[in-house]
Amino acid sequence: MKPEQSQECYEHHMLLKNTLTTITDFLFGSPEHGGEVSFVSKVNLMFEELAFIKKILIGSVFTILGACIFIGQELYKIDADSEYLNAHLEQSKKIEMRLAYLEAKAGKDE
């Protein structure tokens, strides 16, 4: 290898080393820039926030679904009770009519 080639390889190596150091400092932080938050830390924070939001949304969906099921059951109970009350009122009317008929019949016999 010629000395010119050796020097050229060394310069290229140093250029690549500086580029790699710059990329490493950007991704993982550097001791010279300790006050800055690294890119990887920012991405991890964003991922954790998105996971938290996802958990909240899933919980909200299940809460709303549970509330809808509960409300549906209560509406069904109200509907069943109203049907029961309507049947009771109809039966009461029939009993009153029979009672009135029997009173009228008893009054005629006297």
C-alpha cells in the first residue's frame, strides 16, 4: 500500500468515525450534551404515552359497553313490570265488572 493510499484510507476512516459518533450521539445522547434528551428516549416516551392512551380507550369502550348492557337489562325489567301491571289492571277491571254484575243481580233478586 502506498503512503498516499494509507493517508486517504485514514482520512476516510476518520470521516466515517465522526459520522458514526454524530449518529450515536443523536440516537443515544452524548456526555457533552447531557441536558438534551436523546432520540431513543423521546421515541420510548411517545410509545409509552400511546400505550397508556390505548389502555384508556380500551377501558372506556368496555365501560361504555357494560353501561349499555346494564341499561338494557334495566329497560327490559321496566318493560316486563309494565306488562305485569297492565295484565293486573285488566284482571282488576274484569273482577270489578263481575262484582258489579253480581251486585246488580243480587239487587234484582231482593
